[in-house]
Amino acid sequence: MATFRCKERGFASLGLRHLAGLRRAVRLLFVLMSLACAPRDSAPEPSAATAEVAVIQKIQIEHVTPRRDFVGPLPTTLEWTAADGVDSYAVSVENEIELPVFDQEGIKTTSVPWPKEVRPEPGTYFWRIVGIKGDKVIADSGRAAFVVMEKP
């Protein structure tokens, strides 16, 4: 095993040798912070990064029935809030291991009845709504869970 020993030079010589570089670094940091915190006369110009963020942000759709984290019987209807500028909606429901239970596209209203032929077992399910304009998704609800407690 290797051992390391420090030479007995004292702290004074070590500190003086690096003090000038440390002072320059602190001065530069102070200047940069002053520039970053200085008030601007006008709004900053949009950059490619801010433009990309604006494109990624979507209109939020809220789950109405079943609401997020609902626990109870199988819902007879899936309902959500409207999103401005949407031509149609698409709904998807998955089980807890992310297997599709049902998907429906081209919905022109803000609700859809639960399909009578789909009879899920008790368990946790996730549903999501997206709003579509043309061929682009412009609104999204994100995934919401609901729990079916009894077999329909």
C-alpha cells in the first residue's frame, strides 16, 4: 500500500502562489453575475431553444369522468374538458401492464361511452386523451389512473 507524505512548506507559500489566480476567478465571477442580474431595456430575443420549448408545450386537457385516481365501479362514460382549436380527440385506455384495453380516434365530442364489448377485470387502468388538429397533436391530458373494484 502506498503512503503519501506532505512536505513541510507551510500554508503561506501554498496560498501566495495561487492567490492571484483565485482573485482573477472571483473578479470574473462577480462581473458575470452582475451582467446576468442587470435589468434589460427590452425583452430578450427568442432563441432556437425557447422556440423549441414553445412548440413542445401543448394545451392541457383535464380528465372529468373518471377523475384522476378514481376508485369504484367501471365508468360508463369517459369525459374530459374541451381544448381550443382541436378538430378531434383520440382516447386510449391501458391496463396496469400497459396492454391496450381500447383505443378510439376521430371523436368530435368531449366524451365517449365505454364500449359494451370491453369488460375489464378489476384492477388499475390508465387513460389518456389527445387533441388533434390536422395531423398534429396539439393537446394532451397525460395519463390518469382509475381503479375498477368489481367485475362489471
